[in-house]
Amino acid sequence: MSIPALFLLAVALGTDAFSMCLGIGMAGVKRLQVLLITLTVLLFHIAMPLLGFQLGELAGGFLGRTATLVGAALLLYLGVRMIRESSGGDEPRVMLLNNWGLLLLGASVSMDALSVGFTLGTLQAQLIFTVVTFGLVAGLMTFSGLVLGRFLGQVAGERARLLGGLILIGIGVKLFFH
């Protein structure tokens, strides 16, 4: 696989993380959360293709769909909560405070990387270089989405929280029907 093709694939895998983190950033995240979420997504985008490469299609199809549905439910919950908070005038509560929330977030945005891992062997790709590229690009896109969303949330206030909630609900619905 050529370097430009690998980079385009990595960007495609990172788009879910970027769009979801844009919505999360609008809700308000602290610097430490930006770092934790970025590292979580980066590591999941390295681990999931490796796992997919090892598991094979049968097990991956079952695990992938289950984790996707759990991730979609989490996004719907977060989106509805953001919309409710945007109309109530309450200070937004910090999102994804616990390890389970981070793990679900990382798993939900990296399921497509799991399925890509199944095909890495057939692409004759250098496995370690490829998955590290996936992780670094997804981490950069996650960081960018969180920082941009945080900025938009500060500039636009309540409307940004409403928009962020709608974005998360939209992604959650998309994952349910994917």
C-alpha cells in the first residue's frame, strides 16, 4: 500500500472520531480530558486493527456490532443530555469522567479500524507502520475535534451545546443503522 493511500485510509478511519469529538468539545471539556480522550482514541486506533488482524471475520463481526451498538447508545445519551443542559442554563457537567466512558468512546469510534484490520494481511501492508499511522492520524483528528469544539462552545455558548448534542445524536443514530 502506498503512503498516500495509507494516509487517506487513516483519515477516513479518523473522521468518526473527529466529528464525535467536535460535539463533545462543544459540551465543554477540560485540558486533561482532551489529553485522555486523544490518547484513548489513538491507542484504540492502533489496537483495534491489530485485534482485527488476529481475530478473523467471524468473531469480529459479532464483537464489532455489539460494541457499535453500545457506543451508539452512549452517544445518544450524551447528545440528549447536552440538549437538556443547553436549555436549562446549568453549567455543563464534565463528560466522560470515568474509565468506562473513555473505553466505550474509544471502542465506538474505532470499530471501523477493527474491520480494516481483517483486510490488512491481504493488502500486504507493513502492519506495525500501518496501525501506528492509523493511531497518530486518529489522535490528531480527535485532538483537533475536541479543541475546535471547545472553542466553538466558548464562542457560541448554549447554541453550541445544542448543536453538539444534535451532532452526537446524529452519529449515534448512524451507528445504530450502520
